[in-house]
Amino acid sequence: MKLTYNVEDRPSFGETLVFALQQLLAILAATIAVPSIIGNGMSQSAALFGAGVGTIVYLLFTKFKSPVFLGSSFAFLGSMFSAFGGAASVSVGYAGLIIGAILAGLVYVVLSIVVKLCGVKWINALMPAVVIGPTVAIIGLSLAGNAVGDLQKGNVVHDVLDEAGTVVGQAQNASVYVCIICGLVTLAVTMLCSVYGKKKMIRMIPFIIGIVAGYALASIFTVIGNAADIPSLQIVNFAAFKSMQWVPSFTFVEAFKGVSSLTVEYFVTIFVAYAPVAFVVFAEHIADHKNLSSIIEHDLLEDPGLHRTLLGDGVGSMAGAFFGGCPNTTYGESVGCVAISGNASVVTILTTAVMALVAAFVAPFTTFLATIPSCVMGGVCIALYGFIAVSGLKMIQQVDLGDNRNLFVVSVILICGVGGMSVSFGKVTITEVACALILGILANVMLKGKKKD
């Protein structure tokens, strides 16, 4: 897709605000999901604030040449659970979150120094289009299950009781079929606006219009469900507005209380849980930037340079965790939004970051964003993740698949990635994306010496 606004372009002030809101909506669900999954009182608004800070740090290190937003990383979920699991108290666990993010960030700093000294030619040699193309496709395809799963979920839940009346879990009120209808309407409106929108602005903000349409439909179902006492129609959790968090609970505030209780054994636990994961995320970092480079038609690994993107990602992750507890990483959702909207303006990303900082203190706005039903975001994510997958497949177009060397490499990556191959070593898990990339690199190195007959 031809870009309407390139990296250095500046849309009008009004357009920039709208585009930034679209980016915020694209990254929101994943960013606030991480603290929700971890629990222990972690704040969603603080995670949003941390993502904004991390993104600004990243933009500074990359000299405002890389238009991507940083959000809470799912790769560190196991590490974050370990921080609380091995802690003597919740406060110590919060301190562990910050220490772990610093350790992981330092790994990025070391990698950036290595790249600065050795250059990026070795990376391009290890990861040519035949390797990086299918890997980028796997990033999108590996998220397909999340999109389809969300498509079937509403946000209103009830307790599930056993025979003794004890709460054993929670289940959603809404019918799966009603949720799917809302999600598919969101997807349909998004596609129609992007393809048939008569005005440029409509074609560039299909996500906002799609989400508004899906949220409106879900709200209508919910109002009817509440009025007629039909739980199967209750999708939107309007009750969230009764318990809004006006001031984010920043991680460092609680962490300082636990610093005096830190032990050497706990520090070693955090190191083992966090540092190795940074090497796994490093592979995904390269894939994301290769993908973004193909979209904006400018090699970010050369300019501003992989060493700068690594530094920005690492230091940005530290800064984000200091406020929100969650290590940050570049978001595929943000890259997908750039591709679909045709807007790669880095000013939009900067505005999105500032908007995230402000939104963290505007409880009604943050709560409204949190009440967007999972099924609505699932409809949007089908398009977002699909565009990531397709952009990877487009990279393979330049590869000669008539050559069995290339065919085997692409096959190994796609099958291992789609099949969900992952390997765990204690608390460290090599994700399906990283596994697929590693095997693809090995296959390419093993076969590249054979000349085509």
C-alpha cells in the first residue's frame, strides 16, 4: 500500500490527533492486558503511562525515524510471574519487576554495542528475505488465535459456583454468537471504510470507525440485555465506570517499599527469569523492524541503525517498567496500523505517546477504552494481524521458490511457527516465533552452499 504520509511528513493538527487515537486503540488491548493477567494490584493506567514514556524514549534514541509504538511485552509474562512468585512480599515483587526490566534492557544495550562494532551485514546475511519474510508472517499468524478468541468474548462476567457455593471461576454473560456478530460488524465496517471510503480521512481511520460501530452495536445489545434481564446480550461492562482509578498506581512507588527486603537469592532468580528472555525478544525486534522497513521502504537497520533501535527498545523498556511494571517492546499492532492506514508519520507516534501519558490520568477516558469489548477488538485484530502476516508473505515475493533451498527454509519456518513449536528451559521459554526464526536461520546456513542446478 502506498503511504499517504511518510515518516517525516506532518499531518494537520486535527488529523494527527485522530490518527494518534487510532494508534492508541490499536495497541490498547494488549498493553493493558499484561497487568490484568499478572494481577497483584498492577495498574492498567500505569502500564499505559509506561508505554507512553517508553515510546518517547525509543523515538529519541532512533532520532524520530522509526514510526512504531512500544507497549507491554507478552514475552516477559513468565518472568513477571517469577518476580512475584519468588518475592517475600508484593512490594519486593514490584521491585523485582523494575530490576528485571533493567537487566533485560542491559542485554539490549550490550547487543547494541556489538551491532555498533560489527555492523549489520552479518544480520542481513543470517536473515535474508527467505528467512525474515516467513518469520514476519508467523508473527501475524501466531496471533491469529488471540484475535479469534477475543472475537468470541464479552466483558461482562459472573461467578461460577460449585455445589458447596464456593466460587471456582468466572464465565461471561454474553452469548458467543452475539459477540461474534459484534466483532464481524466491526471488521466489516473497518474493511468497507478502508476500501470504499470516499474521503481520504475515512480511508485512513478505518479502525476508529469500525470500533465505534462495533461498540455502539454491543452497547445496544447490552442495554436491551440489562433492561430485559437477558444475560446472553450483556457484552459491555458499564459497571467499570463505578470504580474508576483516577490516579495510576505507579510501580516505583510500591517498589521502593520493598528495596530493603531484597536478597541475593532473589536477585539471581530475577536475573535468570529476565535476561535470557531478552535474547528471544531480540529476534522479534529484528523481524518487526524488517517488516516496518518494507512498509516505509527505508531500511531502519541501516538508518537510524539497529544499534539505535535496540538502545531505544532497551532503555524504553526500562523506563516503561519503572512506571508501569511491564517491560515494553515494539508492537506488531502498531506496524499493522501504519500499513493499513498508510500513515507512517512519526509525529503521529509521538502524539500517541503523549496521548497515552495524558489518558492515564483521565479516568473516564481510560475506563471507556477498557470497556471496549474483547469481541470488538477481536474484529479489528483480525485485520491488524492479517496485515502483519501478509506483509511478511510479500517479502517472499522476491524469493525464488523454484529453488528447493529456499522452499525448504520457508517451509520449516511456516510449519514450525504455525504449529506453535516452543521450547522451555526452566523459566525461559523460546516462543514459536523465535523457534521458527532460529530453525530457519539454521536451515538457510546449511543449504545456502548448494548451488541451484
